[in-house]
Amino acid sequence: MSWQQRRVDDHIIQPPSTPVSLHLETPPPKHGSDVAVLSPMDSDFEALACKDVLRTIFEDLPLADLARAACVCRLWFLLASDRELQTRAFRSPWKLKEVVGNPSSAAFWRDNGLGRFAISHRLVRGDSVASLAVKYSVQVMDIKRLNNMMSDHGIYSRERLLIPVSNPDLLIGGTCYIELDAYAKREVAVLYLEGGPDPKVNCPNRASSDQGKRRIIDSLKRSMQVDDGTAQYYLSISDGDPRAALMEFSEDLKWERQAGLG
């Protein structure tokens, strides 16, 4: 719109004597920081297709954002699914020393809230749900919920119970083991305050779980006629649901045809 002389509240607004320059300068970095922050959502920044640059950015992302980045495209998925990056992001908020084991589903890495952790308590004579709640400063119902127990009597058929972590300081410098508890029927990062895990207690055969996942991926590869990495990508963004993975793949193919890319 051209400049015009206008009267507003008896004041005359004159056009500027010199042309206005709309030159945007990059703001200086905040005090104490010499490094400009790159946004992974800036799609115009060509360096975001460079693996080394992306990895540098991903190393500083919290776990939730790393999981979101894995859903952007195949390149981002391959980098964001790197085990080293995932475990680093998982450990960082709680200052864990190490995370041991591989989850059966990539969805495990999407959340590292305190509820993802549990303490393993080996049951001994005289233990009860109420006494353990007092010992670990947690609620009785929280123990039952975590261990999939309908009543206190369920304790007598088990060799251990998982105890919710109420004090995050217990995780500092600790080592957690990713386990699929047979009774709780969920995967958790288990902290052992004394000793280490006993593979014979509450943990199903890990090999059978891995073999099942392998069969699903092979089936998707045949159905989609794609490589192993592509099948894993669609299975991951579909929370391990093969049918949803096929639907996502079909939608992408449809979009590519409509866009003239196929």
C-alpha cells in the first residue's frame, strides 16, 4: 500500500523521507553462548539433509523430540533410531550410568518418564504388599497396578515384585535393565539395588520375542516389496502394528502417485 498523508487525532503522519529497508539481521546469541541454535523444523536449511549435521542436532534432543524426529522421513528415522542416541537421551534426565538390553518394540524409547522405571525386589518370607509400600515409600495400589495384581494374595505365587520408583535420586549413577516382566506384562527399565538380574525370574525367553519381530518384518518386506530398513521404519511409526504399517505404506504410495513421484 502506498504511503499517504493521513490525519489521526489531529496529528499529521508524513511518509518517510528515506526508503524503508526490511533487512532482517540474525539476532546475537544469548549471553554466555557463542553457538547459534539450529531448528530441526527449518525445512529450508539444506544442511538438515546432511547426516553429520543431523546427528549433532539429534544428540541434544530430549527423548520425546527424538521419537518425533524419527517420523519425519526415512533418513531422519535411520539416524534417530540409532541405539547410542536413544540410550543417551533415555539416560540423560535421570543421570543413569547405563541401560542394558533391547526392548521388543521401538515404542519403548518414546517415553522415559519416571513411570518407565521400577525397582526389582526379590520376595522373602514375611514380605507383604503393605510392608513393601512402607519400605519403598509408595502406595499399595501403585505396586498392585504395576505388577498386574488383583489382590494381595498374588504375592505368594511370585519370586519378585516390581516397585515404582518414588525417589528419582535412586537412578543417579545406576544401571537399568530393560525387561519384559511375565507377570506385569509390560516392559520396564528395572533397577537392582542389590546384585543383578536373574534370567530365570519373571523374564520370558528374549530370543522368542526377537524371532517374532523378525517374522513380522519379513512378512512386511514381502507384502510391501521393500528392503529391511523400510519395513522397520513403517513398523516403528505404527507402534508395532503390522496392519497399520501396511496402511501407512499404502497411503504414502498413493500420495507419491498423486504427486507424480511414483
